[in-house]
Amino acid sequence: MSKPGVYPPIISDPYADAVTQPFWDATRKGRLACSRCTTCGTMLLPPQPRCYHCQGAHFEWVELSGGGTVYSFTVVRHALRPDLQAVVPYVSAVIELEGTQGAGARLLANIIDVDPATVRIGDKVKIVFDEVSDTLTVPRAIPA
Amino acid sequence: MRDKTAVVGVGSTPYWKRGGSLPESDTSMACTAILAALDDAGLTIKDLDGFAIYSSSCDPALLASVLGVPEVRFAATLTSGGGGSAGSIGLASAAIVSGQAEVVVSLMTLQQVGRRLGGTQTGSGAPVVRASPYGSGGVPPTYAFGAFSGVISPGHSFSILTQRHMHLYGTTREHLCEIAINQRNNAIKRPTSIRREPLTRDEYFNAPMLSDPLCLFDYTMESDGAIAVITTTAERARDCRQRPVYVMASANGGMGRWGPAIGAYFQQPDEYFASSGHRPVARRMYEMAGVGPDDVDVALLYDHFSPMVLMQLEDYGFCPIGEGGPFIAEGAIRLGGKIPVNTHGGHLSEAYIIGMTHVREAVEQLRGVAVNQVENAEIALVTGGPASLPVSGTLLRR
């Protein structure tokens, strides 16, 4: 069940509300969506009820390319739970997404299909989708 | 606020490894620490009239009733977690300067039995998250955005900040090793320390990596224990048992977009992502005190993770931004160095009571009774943990 390097989420539901549901609707269709402020264009991930830049309350959803860059990362080597023994080492990264301004719309994701020793800040990655349950499909990253 | 209040008493239980404090309870340890702190000051429970805490460290309603405090006139907490440790002394001072209370206790009591600090997810099943009691309840809708990344403990988060610092500035594990060894050297001499065996460079580099670039010795210990600190007016302090330690300045907060900083956030702007989040707090604290980093004689920097010592050295102006590594490599933080740091051994080697050991050490330094005494120490800096805002910094003087 557990795969080396692939962090298994402990949730199987996105616990979404009206603001976040469209993101999870998109991931289930294999698409990466981002909330954009219709007043000033600031991109927000996770989506929020207000824009931190202009305080606007109106947003639209736009589809991103799914390309991104490793902004920073860690290689987790110590298994904090028994079920992670078969998973470590795994890579957790902060990713800046193409088509966004960076900060404010960074995505936190597990980079899979990679030798942890080779990961560097600035690496190009691509977002892929992993169906965890009927209601939750999570984004992960692979080397681009 | 400057010099209008003073720390007059410090009290503590012993420090234990996580879970080692049984059959004590968090309440019994709090009572022991508060009574010891009052006694240190030459005061009694009849004098105590305020609680200024942080990180929801205790329930003042419970402690006031258990201890028989005659009347509570102030009970408040700084929000968030360990970032408020040093700032709780500022909160006490604010209560006193505004005339709301006169003898105020700041406190941490920590017992990690069956529950570990920092929201570390060590179990599977439903997520344990804190929802607002006034919201609709349940798991917050943004929770899921961090739940698939594998960042499940504070150590993972601080590894990510550290990796970025290394990338930008060339900081190395050698620099972190020097922080760990410096603090161990200081802890060895203190009878209160949990780790008193020497730490060598070889042991550091052979230790297991928990989350790159941090190894076992870059992580704090997990401890049990309680520490209470009593603050009162400068006038009243002069009649207390110990030499007063005056509160020069205290600030808490942070840039709004620093926000929760770690965990599932990581949206800090580029210019302060690889930092401790303390820069705005440091600026306000120095302004309030009318002094600068060159005036500080000893720095007690919150060290849940070794790299945050390095980033605070930069953010508090002991060296330029990005130069914390070379600064440390020169021996600057050692006893006798340019700015002795964590002379008690800190969280890495003495004990982890969420920042209050640092307040205790500052007071001992300024009373001139520290185990690793900095000669003629007049001004001490104490900080609260780099984490979600508010983070805090306090300057004390003798």
C-alpha cells in the first residue's frame, strides 16, 4: 500500500467550503486551478475570502500550466509514524507555480519519482494528480 | 514602558525528559514554580494579582483558585505559540504600566505525556487541528492544502526555511554544528541540564539526519517542567529580595504576511522567507529601549532548531543578513566571544520549557549569578520562538 517516497495523506476528504471546493473539483479532473483576484490580479493558493493585496472579495478561477520551480524543500528521513517506515525518505517541497506571482500562491507538495539526493532549489517540476478517494485527488510534483 | 517594571522573581521545577515528570501534573508543576518565584522575590501569593501568559500555557482561573490568589486583576495571553515567551514579560509590563495589576506572573508548565508539542502528526486517522470555537467547527477548509505534502512536524518546516537560507547565503551544516557544540559546552556546567555529556564534531556529523538539512542535534529536546517569572513595578522591585532586573523594552508581532509562517503556509514574501520573522520586532524593541545590538552583552535566543539561532543573530542585527554562518564560525557566540549566545545551553542541551529557560538565564546573568556568567553583563536580549506571529523580543538590564 505504502510506496517509497510517496507521502500518504491522513485525510480522505478535502474538508472544503465554498471558497476551496473549486480547487478540489479541478484536481479531480486532473487540472491545477488557482484563484485570481478580479480587482488586482493577485493569485491566491490556498484560495481565501479576501485578497491580501487589495482586500477585494471577488475572484475567478484560472487554470495553471502545472509547471513550477522548487522554492525550497526538505528530505524527510525519520518516520514519525509506523506507516511512514516504508515511505521515508520522501521529499516535501514549497513550489512556485508558473503563471503566478510566487509568494501568496505557492503550493506545498511531495515530489515523487525522484532520487532525494538530486533535488535542488530551482529545479523545474510538473504537478501531477493522485486520487486518494472519491472526493479527494491531491496534487504531487514530479521532475519536469 | 522603558525601565518602569522589573523582573523580581524566578521559580522552577526540575527539568525532565518528555514524560519524566510523572506523578507531577501540569497544575502541580505550575503551583511549584509560581510559589518558588514569589519566594525568590520575597513576595507571597497574597501579592500576586495578574497572569500574563503565552501559548495558552495554563488556565489562570484554575491556578488562581488552586493557589488561593486573593484577587486577579489581569489575566491575558499572547496568541499563538512559543513566539510569545519573551513577550509575555512585555504583556506583564503593559498590565503593570497601565495600572491594571501590580504583581504579575508569566508562566510555562509543560508535561508531554501522550501528547507531543508542535502539532506533530504521529498518529493516523482524523487530523487534529484547532478550529475556532466560534466558527462552524470541524477541520478548517485550508487544512487539506498542506495535508498531502508530508510536512507534518515543526522540524520539517524549519528544515525548509534553512534549506532556503543555505541556498541564498551559503550557510552550511558546519555553522549549525558550531551552534550545537557551543550550547552543549554551556549546558555541561549547569546542574539543571538534561544533556551534560560533551558533544563532538564527529558525533554531530554522524548523527541521524531527521529532515535535511537538520540532524538530531539541530532539533530541540522534548522536556517536561515549569518556570514562573514575576514582574512588578520598578518602585516595588527595589523592596524585593533580589536585585531588580529592569524591563527596558519588549515587542511582539511580525509582518502580516509572515502570518502562520510554517506548517501549511510558507507564503512569506521573498525578502524575509529565509529569516526568523523577528526583524520588525527587533527594530521596535531597540527603538523602545534606545539601544542597539552593540549594547547587548548576552543573547538568549529561542532555539527549537539550531538554524533559528543563526537567523535571529541576523534579524537582531548582530551581523548583516546572510552573514550569520561566517559570524558564528569566527567564535562570536561562544562565552568570551563578541556576543555570547544561550549561555545556559538552551533548548538544544539544557531543557525545552518553551522559551522560559531563556528568561530565567537572562535574569541570572543580570543578577550576576549565572553558571556561565558573562563578565559585567548589563543588558540581556531574550527572544520567543520563530514561528507563527506574534514572535517577540525583550531587553532586560540590571
